[in-house]
Amino acid sequence: MSFAKGQELLKLAMMATGRTGVSLEDIVEEWGCSHRTAQRMTDALQAAFPQTEADDGEDRKRRWRIHAKAIAPLLTPSAEELAALATAIAELEAQQMTAEAATLRQLQSKVRALLPPGVGTRLAVDEEALLEALGHAARPGPKPAIDKGVNAAISEALKGPFLLRITYRRRTQDKPTERVVAPYGLLLGVRRYLVARDTSKKAARLQHYRVEEIHSAEVLEESFEIEPGFSIVAHAEKGFGSFESAAEHGDVVWRFTPDAAPHARRFVFHPTQIVEDEPDGSLLVRFRASGHLEMCWHLYSWGRAVEVLQPAALREMVHGHRRPFGVLP
């Protein structure tokens, strides 16, 4: 058996340790192979692991299962996997998601503790070399300070989901006020926003709370149901950045000059964007979103290399503020 096929067989064995086991359909989907090839793979699985159990479920699909302890000695992590885990921890810390970073660090400790004697030292050397080559995840530039206690409470509430009692100060307030919110998710960027619904307001729409303005947070025992079909990704697409406004939401069209067009093509300005090449070499970027002020902040960095065609309100906002810069973003 080739090394590649051995790796595939081990991967199949890991899939078979899942609660529901692995079916022929699962194999076809994972490897993109034919039904007959999937059958040969299950034959190889049973030959390599005699403890494999096969049974038919209520849906009449045959599934193959293996107890995890049967293949545990074969699951030593690679240096690449350990390096990826360390990079993920660094990225979470850069995003100031300290609770999630701490959880991954605990997992990292458990994985290292389970390494066979003598293997840990060799992997540590390889991991260090990979991390040095990859570089640690970092996000340069200014960022708001985040309270670790508030961050941990938000993380716990989102997992429930549980209601969250917060003291929050709006920009128009001198002192923070207390409110109970139902948290739906987080928007990450230059600023972090908690997407939540104020429970004191009937039929209230989702609001964005700046995390750095949450002075305290307490997870309550009461849980709640998130609206069916809600997606934090779809919600985030309503805005250009972290701000979302139904009144501003609409078509946005920007034109980049021929000189700036090649550079602009390497940007994803919005997940819904459509780009069009103009005959003169300029580039049109179209999308639907709100958040005109955040668009202005970004457009300013492009100077005279971009022109706002739509909406008219945004075009008026940037008028007179387009300056010639020596470099593009």
C-alpha cells in the first residue's frame, strides 16, 4: 500500500469513529469517488481494522464504525497541525477573543500531553521551524481595549444562548445604563460589535453594541431562542463594515481609474460585489450595503483613484475630500 493510500485509510478510520459512523454516501462525498470505489475502501478498512463493525440503520443505509481507542495510537498529530493550532491561538488573541484563545490553549496542552514519549521533542523542533517560516498571526494598528471579563461573559452567553445583563454607554450618554439583551453574534473588525436584541423593547430590531463601551457583563440563567433562519454572516453582509442601517441600505457603485484598477481587483470590498471592466481600463465595483460613513473612511484612502457613482448621498459625502496620495491602500 502506498503512503498516500495509507493516509486515506487512516482518514477513513477517523471518520468511522464518529457517533454515526461512516456510510458509502459519506465516502463518495468526501473523496469524490464512485460507489464501487467507496465499497473497496470499506473492504480495505475492515481488512486493516478487524474491529470494524457494520450495521444497517433505520434509513437502510449501512454504516461502518470503529471505537476511537482502536486507532488512538495512530493519531499522533503532525508538526503542521500543531503549528496551525498555535497560529489559530495567536490570531484569536490578536482579535482580542481571549476566552476562545484560552479554550484552544487548553486543547493544545491536552494534545501535547497525549503525545507518545520521545515524539514530543521531535515535533516541537519541526513546529518551531514552521512557525518561524509562517510568522505568528498579528493585526497591527490601533485597536480598542477590551475588558477580559466582558469578553468571557459574551463568549459564554453566545454558546447558550443565554440572556446577558450589560451596562452600556452610548456616545450620547454621560454614564452607562443597565439593560438585558439577547446576544446573536459578534462582528469583528477595527471595532468589535455585539449583535443583540434589547429585551425591554417589544419587536425590537437587532442592534450593534460597541464592545469597548460595555462596562460590565453578566450571563443570566435564562436562555432564549434565536430567530429561525438567522445567520450572522447574512446579517453582516447588510453593512459595508460594522454599521448597518435599513435607511441607507441600497445599491453602491464605485469606479476605479485605469491605473488603480489592477490593484482594486485584488480587493474584496463586500461579499456581494460584482466587478465589471470598462473599455477604458477602469473598473466598476457594485454591491448592496449600508454604512456610508465607513465607506467614506475607506474611500478616502484611495484618494482620487476612485469615484462614487451611487448612491448620491455617498457621492456628496466624499465630494471635496478626494486627495492625491502617493500610494494605494
